[in-house]
Amino acid sequence: MLAFWGKKQDKAVDQKSKEAYFTASQSQLIWTRFKSNKTAMFAAYVLMFLVLIGLFAPFLSPYDPTIAGRDPDYQNGAPQIPKFCDENGCSVRPFLYTLERSRSIETNFRWVTTENREKRRHLQLFVEGWEYKLFGMKFNTHLFGADEGGIHIFGTDAAGKDIFSRTLHAINTSLAVGTLGVFISFVLALIIGGVSGYFGGVFDGVMQMITDAVRTVPSIPLFMALAAFVPDTWSAEMRFFFISIILGLIGWPTLARRVRTHLLVERNQDYVLAAQLSGASSSHVIRKHLLPSFTSYIIVDLVISFPYMVLSETALSFIGLGLKDPVNSLGVMLQNVTSADVLLNYQWYFIPVIFFITLVLAFVFVGDGLRDAADPYGGHK
């Protein structure tokens, strides 16, 4: 009797699952398929973590990432890892050793930093430090710091700037450039691709010629010419917006082509003809009927285009054509790892590279997962 009752319950659950599947909206189906992709879900968590630490970078950073927050007594300093125990015993609070600088004839009068293992400096949480703005409000509280002296868990660069603070702000800057660039390319792609696909004819032919012309422009010579055009007197903010706009202006053709192709197929469907016969304008048909019919694919394209925007910004800044100091971006920080001296003596300069690779891979895996989840012919169960 119990076995029969159990089978009956299982059958009822299966029936409810089938009903929920067939009555689910498109976004619910995509989310269900996306959750079943463990790699994409893990990448999504990593991406959310990177976005959050970039967004709250000022709070998480113990020091100002610009030259104003440099540590003149710890230049090209190695990472300082807090510890709980050493040969002198253990401590409940994590601690660091006090650093002392000296120079003598034995070191050819070069400054040498040594650790005083008898004198500890303890880690503190929610300390007051440099003032920053977050969501339009001013704060001076930071997540952690040291009760005496500085703490540099990723080390410092040649100017004494904290690499940990610079890395967090670089993630925020690169994401901001990518967001603005993607937004510009997204708007242009929807307008150009939508109008071209809906009306067709001569207008479509002219727009496709323009699209092909933009796609065939070589990026490196273009950026070299633009770098020569940008005056040195421009502020960091002006250069930031200029790079974002340029990335957006050359990144729209691919999405515009996909929007056009979809609209060429969908514009003769019955629901479009019904809307036209009821007196709806062309802009209303495109916005309310055609574009929503493949919203999921547009979202997927946006997510996939993010890493290419970040890569473009990083590559431009890396070769000196993009953002420059005092702006902290991943590309600006990667400029510091090109010398043999850094490779041999200051390996902690490569820590931002790890974050850059992780960020790009997270975007790629999330984009692939969304693409598979939004594909109705992908063989999902």
C-alpha cells in the first residue's frame, strides 16, 4: 500500500513538473537551463564576486590607489601576508612584522628593508583612512588596516602605491569602460539593425554597406591615429569617456547584423501583419513586437561582448594607446610587467594579471552558458 502511494505521489510530482515546464515563461526556461550548467553557474558566482569587489573597491582598499596614497618607505615591496603564529608564539589577531629600512657600505648605500620579528603590527578591521565617495556619499572607513604602519597584501610598485588597492580600482575601471562601450554599441546595433531589417530594400543595402565598412576598418592603425589625435592636456576622465565611446562606435556591427537577420525573417509573420493592420507605427512594431521576440539572444550577445570590450581596453592601455596614469585599469597595470627587471625581481606585479584572466574567463563561460540556455534547439530536456 505504501509503495503504491509513493508511486502515485511521484507521478503527481512529475505531472506538476511537466505542467510547470510547459507553462513557464522564456526567462524561467532560460534560468532553469542555465542553472543546470555547473560551469556557467560557478563562473557567474565568480563574476558576481569580481563585480562586487570592483564596485566596493574604495571600501575594500586600505589606501588611495593614486600617488597620493603611496608608501614612500616601502617601494617595490613584496606582499605582506598576515600570520597568526611564528617562533615567538601565536596570536588571536593576525599580525605583521615591523619593517625597518637601512643602508650601509655593505649594500653599496642602497636602501634595504628588513623585518623586525620581535615587533608585531596587528591587523584591524573597519579602520579610518583616506576619504572616498561611494554612491554619492563620502566615507573614510575601510575594511581593514594595520594598527601601525602600512599593510600591502599584494605588495607595492616602484612608486610605493599599494597594488591591492590599485587592482580593485582597476577592475572597477575596466568594467565601467566595458559597460559604457557595450551600451553605446547596443543602442546603435538595435537602431541600425532594427530599421535595416524591418524596412529592407535600398535602405537596407546602404546600411549594410556602412556596416561592412566599419567591420573592415583595422583596429590597431585606427587606435594609433586616435592616440595621436588625443591631446596630452586631456584629463583622465576625458580620456576614459573617449576610449569608451570609440570602443562602442566600432563594436556594434556584429549585433546589428544579427538583429537585421532576425527582423528580416520575423517582419512577415502574422502577429506583425496584425499589428500593422491595426494601425501601429513602424517604431511601435519594432519596439513592442519584433525586438522582444528575441530578447534572450540580445542579452546573450551583450554578455558575450563584455569580455571583448574589456580585452580591447586592456590591449589599448597595455600598448600605451588607451588609459594612462593616474587612472587605474587592468591595461595600465599590465604595462608594468613588460620589463625583465620585474620578471626577475618583482613577480608580485603579475597578481593583477590573474584577476584579468579570471574576469575575462568568467564573462566567456557565463556568455556560453546563456547562449546554450537560450537556444531552443540545443537539445535541453
